[in-house]
Amino acid sequence: MGLDSQNVLELVSNSLSAEKLRHTIGVADFAGDLARQHGLDPERVRFAALLHDLAKEIPLEQQLVLARRWNLLDYPEDELSPQVLHGPLAAYCLEHQYGVDDQEVLAAIAHHTLGFPGMSCFEMLIYSSDLVEPNRDFPKVDNLRQALYHNIEQGTLVCMEHSLEYLKYSKKQIHPLTILTYEDLQRRLEFGT
Ligand SMILES: [Fe+2]
Ligand SMILES: [Fe+2]
């Protein structure tokens, strides 16, 4: 079965609570606007955004079972913090059960929680919109939104710095992929590659 914009909405409406659906639509709206601003295809971006949290509300024990079955556990931290698994799970499921074959869409969904070294602008756009979509409300959220409108890569770096600060402040574990992604983005911006 292929997914078009009509049945994507149906799928996410059936898979998510009202609160998560509201967040998802916020990500799609914000990411779609950013895509237009930066010359990316807003329809592809909205498609990825609508599906990014598809697996979010599967119970965590079940997410772990599926991740083991589908060989998606790459780091010890993945088992210790299974809430990071819903992106890779959604991407796997969309590829293998729904026939989605747009690799950049799948990568953006898989990497939306932790990031990934070498992320494309498309992936960054989903990653960052997840953090600053219109329903999010925290100090400086507008600064992050403005930074993203100005420049996707620089804006994503600022979003990552904000997230790392938050994780350090709340003494939460920082996943190695997030550190690798941050260092990669810093290097790319410094050397322009
Ligand atoms: Fe998520
Ligand atoms: Fe999300």
C-alpha cells in the first residue's frame, strides 16, 4: 500500500492521541513554511513531518521488542532510553509495511530525535521543527525559530545547543549520536563543507 497525503492524515489520526496529533500538525505546518523559505519541496517535507512520530505512542516495552526484532538497536543507550527508538521504528515500518521508498524522508523520520552525522537540510528541517513548532513554548523559542528562518544549518546548530544545554541542566543522559551530530554540524559550518 502506498501512502498519499490523504491516507497519511488518516494513518496518523488513527495512531496518535489528540495532543500528539496537534504537535504533529504543528511540526508539519512549521516545517512546510521553512521548506518554502529555503527552497525545499514543502509537500515532501510535510509528508515526513506528519509521519515523524507515528510510532511514538507504541508502549515502550513493545518498541524495544520491535527494535530488537528489526535489528535497530545500535547503541547500549538505545536500550537504556527506549524513547529514542520511535523514529527508527517509524521509518522501518513505513519502508517495510507501507512501501515508502523516499530515502531522505525515511532518514528524516529515523533521525528526528537524536540527529545523525551528515544530516541533509531536509533532515535538519524535521529535526528542528520538532523542537520549535508553534505549540512549543519555552524561553527563547522565538530566537530559535528566527535562526531557522535565516539559515537552516546555523539554526539547527542553535537548536542543538539549546537541547544539549537542557539535557545537561536537567542531568539527563546525552546520547552519543547527538554529540556526534553536533560535532559534525559544527565542523561543517566551520569548514563550509
Ligand atoms: Fe519524536
Ligand atoms: Fe515530535
